[in-house]
Amino acid sequence: MSLPQVPDSFYWTHEAWGAALRCRPLESVAQHLFTTRQLELPSREAWQKLASSAGVSSDRLVTLSQVHGRHVVTIRRGIEPGALQALQNSRPDADGVVSDAPDVALVVRAADCVPLLMADKRIGVVAAVHAGWRSTAKRIAARALLAMAAAYGTKPGDCRVAIGPGIRGCCYEVDAAVTDAMLAALPAWEEHAVASRPGHVRLDLGGVNRALLERAGVRPDRIGDVGLCTACRRDLFFSHRAEKARTGRMMNLILLRDERRET
Ligand SMILES: [Zn+2]
């Protein structure tokens, strides 16, 4: 398979199971990856392959029951093994998770919804966010930054963010229910939309999330957007919309590098 070109801030890697994407600005802070449909989940073996690509044991993965909401889970360094296991078993209803624990890998699943991986290089904090339209409209990206600020003292200006593959303006036609919600979240949302049929627009959900991150204080040059559309590249990605919901999910993982923390 030929892999599409990506911006300089991203690069492809060849894992034992297939192709994955990584983002250079996150590298010095966090081990991380965006998978492709070449890693099919769920199965115990696939979770182990995912963990292995991140250099972590599969019993250190944390996943969420993603509910298209606004809630962000906080994990603290030194979390007791029993508390971590309880969190893993309960899979809390949330669409974002933040952590300053170097040995816990945060995972969000997505197939069209926008995955965001974030890292605060100064303090050593990472975040994984699942931003479908509902969570985007609830400003989940900014809420993750607020959770990082509240728990660890993160400043948005210290954060690097990678926007992974999601459905883009070429393929994501939405109606007034979505655009009304976008207006409430981001007054200038129309900069990220083009008119299509009457009453509909094609929306660039990645662009909306980038704008929300910038409004929250993340420097534009510290946001990398891979720009790939999941619905256009069904050979490479799962697409909930293009495949009529009968599809898998990509895994988007981030893990703090303890040895590379800087002050
Ligand atoms: Zn597309």
C-alpha cells in the first residue's frame, strides 16, 4: 500500500502489524502513535501489539467508555496498582484523559471523530482526547487543557498537540443540528465550513478543534495537523460514516516518557 504524504511534523512508521503515524513535536515528551486499519481490534493479541508499539506492557493501557460528552478523567503519578486496575475495569464515561504518570498509556478510539494527543513538555503531562462533533461543540479540547492546568499546573503555551486522522471538510456534510452546536462553541466556526446542499455544510472538524486549541492558548506553531481524511482513505483508515457504522476503530495512544522529562 502506498502511504499518503503527511506534513513535516508527522511521519509514518512500520510496526510489526502495519503502518502507524507519529508526530515529531511530541517525540521528546511522549511515546505515542495513531494506528491505521492494519491493526484490527478488539482482541487480546491486538492490544498486546498496540502496547508493544508503545514500549509498554498491555496491563498499563487505559481506555474510556467514550460517550461524546465533555468529561475528562485525571490520572496522577503514583496511582496505586489497585486504583489503576479499578479505572481500567470501570472504563469511565469520558472522552478525554490526562496523566502525569510515566507508566500509564492513554488510549482513545476513533473512526472519523478527531483524535487529539497532547503533551506539556515543561511539567511532563500527556492527554488523549476523542473529539466527535458533540464533544468538539462541548469544547473537549479546551476542557482537557483545563484539566491539565487544574491537576498539574499546565500552561497551554507549553503544550504540543497532534491532530490525527479524522473525517474532514471534503467528506463531512452536516446539518443545522451540528452547525448550531458549532456556533455555540466557536463564533468563527464558518471559517472551517463550506456550503453544500441547502441547509447543509461540509465541516472540517479538525480545523474547528485547532481553532479551539488556539483560543485556549496553545501556540499555532505547536499544533500539528496530519490533515488526512478517514472517509477518503478507507484503504488506510476505518470510517464510521463511509462504512455505514460497520467498521473498526483506530487506536490513538500516548505515554509520558519519564526519562525525557524536562524543566
Ligand atoms: Zn474526505
